[in-house]
Amino acid sequence: MLIWVPSDAVAEVLSDLPRVECVVEQPERLEEVEVWIPPLITLPDIPGLLAKMTGLKLLQTVTAGVEPYLPHLPAGVTLCNARGVHDAGTAEWAVGAMIAVLREFPGFVDAQRRTEWSYHHTGVLADSTVLIVGYGSIGAAVERRLEGFEVEILRVARTPREGVHGLEALPELLPRADVVVLLVPATSTTAGMVDAAFLERMKDGAVLVNAARGSVVETGALVAEVSSGRLRAALDVTDPEPLPEGHPLWNAPGVLITPHVAGSTPASGRRTLRLMRSQLLRYLAGEPLNNVITETY
């Protein structure tokens, strides 16, 4: 069985499996690839690659997002994502980012560089309301990390359930939130969902935390709100991405930007390797796989 893997680390963790040959570089005989584990950074021409992998049976991503692959998935190929492996890193980033913006850490870093003792009161997470939009495994991980911070949690997901509102509740929930955390997948439904109307419903001084995808937010609308000083933001993802030199978001007041690193941690790496091995063991044994994508996500 030929498996195209993204790294030597993945190849090593699969090396002792029976009847398995792992290759890291793109194989010449793409038609013989039975399992493909794409790299974290999406390769160019996914439709062309998939069209050549005529023997492909399993596509296992190392990301929770599957948007580069789902529209082009050949019939008969099982698609699985890496749900869960980035929960800890992404949740930790989200909590750290909201605290950094509320407590004005970037401004104090700038003052430190100027050797300036810039004493003033700041915001605080305590006694605030945090709205998690896209309450799945990462949202639950964010909530666990917020325990002890004395906040109220509001939850929203595509599918409403006990304690979790549906997306239709957003207009009434947004004005209550001091922090809005975006964790929704990139789909046709979520593209541009954070538009001018969404942002206008957020309360003055609220913080938008985007750990989802840049396409979820209409950048122009966000630039207008943060430039006025009415809203603040912590962004691990942007649209466009990477954010080009000279873009107004770089120097917008109250905006913290990191280069899509929320899930890029040793913890994610360790959990990815464990998932890849467990999935391949299941696959070889003919057992049901975890994280199978059955619909749009």
C-alpha cells in the first residue's frame, strides 16, 4: 500500500505497519497512492492531483478544515479530518488573544520599547460575556480554559442543542457579548457571515477573536469598525492571507494579528501523529474510521 505523507515524522510513526510504503515527496506513480495525508499548507492544483490519484481510497487531512479537498473529492474516496488535534493550541491562543487585547498587552509592549512607563487602567476578562460562534470541539476546549475567569459563556452552533443556540440567535446574542470568538468552518454558508450588519450588532468596545478562517469576516467592514475605535480584534487568520504589506489592518488601533499560528504547537504535532497512526491501524484492520466527513463538514 502506497501512502503519500506530509513529513518524515508521519512516515516514521507509520513505518512499522505491515504492507505499508510511505513516501514524503510527491510520488511519480500517483495512480498507486491508496492513502494521502496532505501537508498543513495546501498544495497547488488539488483538483489535478486528485484526478491523477486513481487508486486513492482514503484522504486524511492534518487539519480540521477540509475545504480545499471536499469540492474535488472523487467518488468512492473517504475523507477524514483531524478534528481534535488542534483543540488545545487553538483554544489556548483564543483565550490568550482575548486577554492580550482586553489588557492591552500590545500597547504595553510598544511602551516598553519606548522605555515609557505608561500606567493606565485596562479592560478585564472577569465579569464579561464571551460568545463562542461555532461551538464544536475547539469551542468546548475554549470554554474549559475559561473556567475560573468568572465569565458568562454563550454558545452558538449550526445545529442547536441543549445549552447551544442556533445561528439564527446571533442577532439577539451579539449585543450581549464583550468577546465574540469565531470558530466556524469555512463553507459557502459561513463565507462573509461576519459582515457590516453582524459587526454593527456587537457592543461598543467588544473584541472579535477570529480563530476560524479569514473568509468568514468581511475585511472591509472590520477595517471600518476597528479604525473608528468602536471595536477591537484579535486575528489569527485574515482575508487576504498572508496579509499584504501596507494593508490597513496592520496598523489599525486595538488589533492584534498573528500569522495563522493558533494550532501550530508541539501539542498539535504530537496529537496529529497519534491520530495518523490510529487511523491507519483502523484502515488496515477494516474498522470504522474516526472523523469521517459525510456532508459539507
